[in-house]
Amino acid sequence: MPLVDPAGFLNYFNSMEKLEIIKVPNSLLRTKSNPIERVDDDLREFIDAMFQTMYDAPGVGLAAIQVAEPIRLFIADISTEEEPDKPYAFINPEIVHRSEEMRTHEEGCLSLPEVFVELERPNSCVVRYIDREGKQQEETFEGMMSTVIQHELDHLNGTLFVDHLSRLKRDRIIKKYLKDRKNENADPI
């Protein structure tokens, strides 16, 4: 699978540790991400910065577009504090199969903080992706990890988790979020 680095952006991440997570209503979140051309040390350093950002947030998944880079990359780690970290980097991922069995889970998003919605998604999925070493992988994921993968892959296609709701519910949630955010940023009297 050919990889593309359309903007040649990877070089400026060399010394970065923590990245800024963009939030709704940033229009970049609606951008379809581009395939990655190559897996190299610059990309691995960017992946490390993404993990640092995700763990600090804290979150269980983060797409590159959420840190303002429209490339087909997301990371995930659903391990708990009692477990060792189990980080995954998914480069140019695609879901090749979704189960018919569904799972309901309360989802949230680092780009829409403090908003949580019950969503139903397939309980398992088969994902074809390139890992951080540049090797092609195909793996089946179930439960929470399947949910996180589907959520993050939506980001790469310019879709937010609230887009799976009715338009009325989605618009109400975003309007309330933006109003609350405006009130938080208002100068105290």
C-alpha cells in the first residue's frame, strides 16, 4: 500500500512531547485524513508525542486529526491503571469486517470534552493497518477496543461520535457544549 505525506509535516515534530488537542467547533475535525507515505523515525516520534498527549488528557484513543494533522493515523490504549500499558498505533487503518453482534457503550471524546453519549456499535471488528514498525497487520478486536477503533477511525473520515445520533440530538448537544465552553471562557465580573 503506497503511503503519502502530502504536506511533508513530519519533520517539525522532532522535539515535541505534548500536542494540543483541537476541540469542536474546529472545522479541521470534519476533514478526511490523507494516507501516510512512509513509516520512519519522525512518524514514530510523532506517535510518541500523541501517546504522551493522550495519557495526559487522559484518554484511551487519539486520532492525528485531533492534534491538527490530517493523516490516517490513530493510537489507542484501553489498559487500566492496574494493568501495564498496551499501546497500539494504527497507520492507514481500514476495517475489513464488522460483527453483526452489537455492543452499547458510553462514548466520550477529547475533542468534545465532558460530553458522553450511549452509542451502539459492532462488538468486534477486523482491522487491517500498518504498525509503528511499518509492518502490515490484520487483527480482530472485541469489546471496548473495537469501540475505540471505530470511534477513532470515524475521526479519520471527518465524523464525530455525536454524528451517530439524530440531527436534533446532535445539534442540541453541540449547542449546549459550545454555550458551556463560552461561559467557561467568559471573564469573571
